[in-house]
Amino acid sequence: MNEIALYNLTFALPTCAVCNKLVDKIDSMYLPDYDGKLFRAHCHGKTEDYILGSYTMLDAIEITFGKAFTAPQLTRDAP
């Protein structure tokens, strides 16, 4: 699987629902325990994690980012 072609995050950052700007940074990593990718958004001193399963990615025609930090229970303070 070509990581760069499938997950080039330099051109499509999600928008932060709190400050309504692009998030400061987004990380992604493969999680073999969940058989999917972890996407971690960073903005205004908080982080939000989202796991996207491999079957969802295989079935999808296109994967785009939406708003980050819309669900307060999923956020935590950045380390």
C-alpha cells in the first residue's frame, strides 16, 4: 500500500469547529490492533483521535476530512 498516494495530508487539513480555522497539525499512523488508521488532529492545545477502519477505506471512493473537535468527549489535552 502506497502511504503517500493514499494519505497525503499536506493538502487537506480538517477545519477546527472551535476556532473555525484549519487545524494546526494532523498525524496518522497504522494501528494493527484495530486494522485501521489513527488520525490525530491538533489545535488550540487539544488533540482529537479518530480511527478509520481498513474496510471503510477499501470501500470508499474518496475520503475527506470534515470538522475536528465537534464532539467534546473525544478531545483531550495535548501532552
